[in-house]
Amino acid sequence: MKKTILLFLILCTVLSQYILANTQKVSLQLEWKHQFEFAGFYAAIEKGYYEDIGIELEIKEFHDGINISQDILNGKSTFGISSSALILEKLNNKPVVLIASYFKQNALALVTKP
């Protein structure tokens, strides 16, 4: 039993060192100022969820003059939270991808075809 526990502790130590050595830095560009809307991202940082899977997340507050999709395409940010303007970017043949919607309904826009 002692050997099993010792082996388990050694394995945990090795795995934790591997995760720490292979941490990937990524950034998330917000579409507005730091506010409650983005609380889930901050809570996940505080609870260590990103760290547990080897991600070091930088959350970037929006400032005037930032074009979120352009910053992602230029490599200034890894991910971004955007509005329905992303649809226009895709229609203009920009290589953007919608990964997920974090609201059940978007209160900002309604898109239809005439």
C-alpha cells in the first residue's frame, strides 16, 4: 500500500510539472469594459480551471479603436468576444470562426433575410 501511495504521489508531481512546463498563454479580448457579463471567465481563473488544463488566460478590456476580429487575425489576441458584426466579417471572406455563443439569446441584434 505504501508503494502505491508513493507511486501515486510521484506520478502527480511529474504530471503537475509537465502541465506547468507546457502552459499555453492565450488572450481573450472583451467587447466592453470589465463587468459582470464576463464574470464566468474571471471565476474560472480564480477557481484555477484554466490552470488545471495548462492555459494561462489574459483577459483584455476593450478600449476605443480596437477592432476585435482584426486583432485576432493579426495575432494581437487569441480569442475575442464580438457582436453580430462577426457575420459581416465572415460575409467579407475574413477567416473568422464562431466558436460558441455564451448567451442563450443575443439582446443586441436580430438578423434576417428580406
